[in-house]
Amino acid sequence: MRRTHLKNSSFLQLNPVALALVGVFALPSTSWAVCTPASPVTVPGTAVSCSGATAGQFLINTQNVTLTNTGTWTATGALTGVAYATHTTGSGVSVINQGSIDWSSALYGGSGTGTRAVANLGYNNGNNFTSASLLNEASANLSATISSTLAANRRISGASLYARLGLASATNRGNISLTNSSPTASSGSNGIDVLGSGATAVNSGSVLVTMTGGASGYGIGALGTAGAAQVTNTGSVTVDSALGAGAAVSFAVAAGSTAVKVTNSGLLEIKGATAASPNRAVVEFDPFVGNTIFREVENQAGGVIRADAFSYAVIMNGADTVNNPVSINNAGMIEGPILTRAGADRLIQTAGSLTGSITLGAGADTLEASGGALAGSSFMGEGDDSLTLSGSVDVSQVPQFDGGMGTDLFTLDGLTLRGFTGANNLTNGHNFTQWETIHLANAATLQLTGDLFESGAAAQLNIDPAATLSASGVPGTFTVHASAANNGSMTLADASPAADDRLVVAGNYVGASASVVALDVVLEGSASPADLLDIVGNTSGTSSLRVVNANGLGAATTGNGILVVQVGGVSSGIFTLEGGSIAVGDYVYTLHQVGKNWYLQSALIPPSISLVCSPDALTDSVGQVSTCTLTLTHPAPPEGLNGNLNLPSANPRYSTTCTQPLVVAGGATSAVCTVTATPNTVMGDGEVTADLSIAPATTLGAYEVAGALQKVLVRDDDVESTVALVPVPALDRIGLMLLALGLGAIGALCSRGKRSVRK
């Protein structure tokens, strides 16, 4: 980082800062630029105009002077500055550049250490300025080239403004460029420096600082000693340096600083490094003990903060114990790592991307990401920290979320992540380490791919309604080294035929009215494979058990049944089976507590029984047989099933093999008996009916009656006449008329015959 070199000044207590002031010096011999009025100007309130082509230095040696350059202004050699206002009398100076000002082969003029600049407005010790301002207009150029070796702690910069008693303000709409080949590490160049009671730099143009020899290079530096230090960039600020320290934006803080902030919607960049070098960052903050205001970075939509592979994107300089908090709001693009120290830091991302590790240091830090993408591990450091992922944020490329020492809270809000606690392995998801509480909120899903929480930690897992902890998809045993409050769901169910997942809760388990535990179970006998919720501690509350049948066909359980919830401590929690029961094949499964544990036990589903006799009419003389079949809707249990019948009253007209009970053999679906007609012994003894029906089961629930009363009619076969009776045919109306006519004719013939006989 840069250090301030203040000689014979009351500002020694400000050290260190990220700016450099000139030391005590003697004015070098120089040529004077031709402006109107001529240099040096000594009349307060003068407006100086420089136009056309001019060369040399211009000295402002009085108050409230405005210098405007519209021409081509060049200078070379050793100077204090090209446009230069003395620190003792130049208060209120303003420089407006609408043309170009170029200092070539720039040499450090005078003695001592500190800064010389193309526009040097009061940047000297002993400054009494109430204001200093620079405006570099659009298409205007301000530049310097340093090809010689600078001595230690000497700098040649672009625009350096100092107003100890007021506002130092620099606005660049054009181009500011510095090229420096000095190899001295503590020497260097800055694009813009603003130092004052308040300090403001606004860039909508281009600031380019190119360092080729190893000296340090900085784009914009700001320090407000008794007010705000603010940098706003909508253009580009680039530091191109292969070896030296540097930053695109550098802030210092004094005891009286009230605000420190960079707002970026353009490009802030440090590039060119080919090897590791200390103190390189896009945005850096220097520490100050006792002033704990937030150092703020607001990277807006469209803003780019880009660091090379050997630099930080944002850094808080100093020891890890420095209590200087940093606040970062990102909706643009940040490329490179972030490092803060012991303050209560906060990082909020709503959009854009952040590529690089995030290290927030000690203190009660906050990280919230609701949009865009994060890539790189997050380390919250020592302290009671909070990290929240929500909305549409993409964290698929984050290997690790680390809470650090302290009581830390990780909240997954509405997102679905795969994760575990262990060595980083993105193929298995994210590594969650050193979290005391993990909170799954608003339909979030955490898919376990290994154990969660460190073993032996006093940790807590909280699952909200509609949120899910899933241990499905990857067979095995996963341990949550924490107590769990399940208000949502914990699932091992993945319809795996193996059904051998096991979720161990190493602490206590608390259920809630809406909580669910989902398991795969092969619903057959007691030895069937089943997922298992294994609770080492105590249980309380109520949870619903959702059982997914993993291709089971149903079978009778023996003993306690199929183990699904195992409890090591006090088993006060209640588990209920979702739906009350599960029917599989011919069996129904229900949930039962046996001792501390919970088991699924099966019972045969009661079959429905129907009885049908066929044929249902017999003639007794031929000894006909009616076969009566008792039919079950599914097989009888292995021990058989007693079908109780209401038998007909005894009668000599028939006999029956039907018994009460009629036994259906184990595994069979039917039993048969008969009703047989017997020959009659009494002439004309009529018909008789054998009535059979199913009676209720002797054992409760053994079967359900479905059949109706069955009647077998036994007819009398006695013959009382040998004359066969010919049935009278039925006639229609015409047939009856013809019959009547025929009978009439026969009657008439008979009448004539009688009369003939009498004669």
C-alpha cells in the first residue's frame, strides 16, 4: 500500500493514508507557459486563459484563480507541476482543461519526498486551501511520462488536489494517462489524488496508469479528513502494472472522516501482473484505528471491478485485527477475491456476478446473495456471522461456505442445493463447514451427499414448512451432527428398490404438526429392506411418516415388524402413518410404537366372500346335484379361513355336504360343497327349497360378507295321470271367428240329421 510522507505538518497523525504529499522543496528553475495574464498570477480572483500552443510551468500564487486551457500545453524536465498553485496563497484555485496538457520526460522537481503533478493544486505541506477543483473536459487530455528512476517515496502524478480546510474536487470527462518506468518500488504515479476536509473524484472518461518498471501505480486516491471521501466512476480507471503495488481506487481514512465510498457503473481494473506482488487491488481501503465508519463499495448494474490473477478485487489493508468495517453492494461484475478484516462487514449481491473467494474476517459479518452468480468459496471468519442465499442466485460454482469461529447462521431460502461437510468436492456439491445453525426456509431443499455439521458440535438444523432435507438419491448412511427441528420434511425416499438409506440425527429431534419423514420400504415381511430415521437423542412433537413402497408385494410381518424409526434417548415424539394404513397385495400395513422405536406391522386384508349355487333347481327323482361355491376376493391366510354358513333346515327331499364352517384352505380362493336332491317317498309332496347364506365371521375382521341368500329349489317328480294334456293353442281374433263358424256349421248338420230320423 502507499504511505503518506508529511514533513513539518500537523497531519502526521493521518499516517498511513493512500495518498502522497510533496515534501519541503525549492522551486526548480523553469520556463513559464504563455497564458493571459502571465505567470505567476498574483491578483486574487483572476481568470487565466491558456490557448494555442504553449510550454512550461504556470504558477498560481493567489486566491480564487480559475485557469482554463483550450490549447496544446507541453512541459518537460523537473517541475513542481505544469499548472501549479502554491500551498500558502493559492486557496480557491480551479483548473479547467479543454485541450491537452502533457509533461514529458517528467522529473521530480525540488527536494524532499512527496508528489509532483501535471495539475498540482495545493498538494504541499502547510496547506490552507478552502477549496481546490479540477475539470478535465470531454476530449481533453492530461498526461505525463516518467522515464527516469525516481528516488524512494517520490511520485509524479496526473492531477493532485489538496484543500485542508475545504473540498478537493476532481472531475474527469476526458483522458488522464501516466506512464512510469521507474524501478523504485516505493516511488510511483497516481492518476487523480483528492485530499481535503472533503474529497470528491468523479470520472466519466478514462484514467490509465501504466507502470513498467516496478514502481507503484494508482488510478484515483481519496481522503476526506473531516468529511466524506467519495469516488464515482462511470468511465474507466485502469492500472496496468507488471510488478509494483497499486489500485484502481484507493481510500484513506482520518479520525474525522464521515463517509468513504466508491460508486461504480463503469470499469475499475488492475491488470498486467505476472507474479505475486504485495498490496495490489482494484479497490483498497487503508486502516485507521478508532474510526469505524463503513468503507463502502457500490458496484451498480453494468459496473465491472476486475482484478488480475495476482490482485484483490476489494481489500481492507492492515492487520487482521483492524476493526474497520467494509460494505459491498454488487449488482454488476466483480472479478477477483475480496478480503476484509475485523469489522462487522457486509456483502449484498442482488444481480451480476462475483468471481473469487470472499473472506470477511473477524466480526459479526453478513453475506446476502439473492441474484446473479457467486463463484469462489466464502469464509465468514471469526464472529457471529450470517449468510443467506435466496431468490435466483447461482452458487453452482462455489466449493465451500465456511462460517468460521463463532455462532454462525446459514440460511437457504427457497433454493435447492447439494451439500455436505467435508473436503471440497464440487461433484458432490457444496462444503458447509463451521456452521452452528443451518436454516432451510421457504421451500428450500438441501440434498445431502454426505454428513452435515462437524462431529461433536452443538449445532441446530431448522426446517421450515415446505422446506426439505433430503438424504435420497445417493445410497448410504448420512449423519446430521446436530439437533433437528423439523417443521417441513426430511426424506430418504427415492423409490430405490434397495431401500437401504439411513439418516442419523446425532442430537434431539422435534417434530411439528406439518412435519413429514419420507422413507422407502419394501413392504413385505419383517426382514424387508427399509430406510431408517435413526435419532440418537430424544424425540418430541408429532411427525407424519410417509412410506413409499419399493416394489414390495405384501406379506405377513412377525415380531415387532419392519423398523423405520429408531430412538436412542427419551422417545416422547409421536409418529403417525400418512393415510393411516397402506394396502399392498392382500395385506395392510400400520405403524406401531414398540418400546422406543417405531415399526410397520402387516395384517391380512379381510377378503370379501360370496356364495353361488348352480344349478339352482333340481328334480328329486334323478338325484341331481347343485354345486355351491364359496369364493374369496383374495387368498385365505396360511392357516385357512373359516367361512361360516347359515345352513338349510334338514329335509328328506335333499342332502348337503355344506358345513358350518366351510373351510377355505390356506392360500386358496374358494371352497365347494353340494346340495343333492333325494328321491321322494310320498306321492304329491310338492316342492322344497334349501336356503343357504353366509354368516358373519367368528373372528372379527376375518372376512366381509358379499354374497346374498342362495336358494336351491327341489321339485316333486310324482306323476298323477298317464294322459298327456295337450295344451290349447292360442288363437288370434281371426282364428276365433273361423273356429266359431266351423262349430256353427257342425251344429247345423247335426240338427238336420235329427229331423231326418224323426220323419
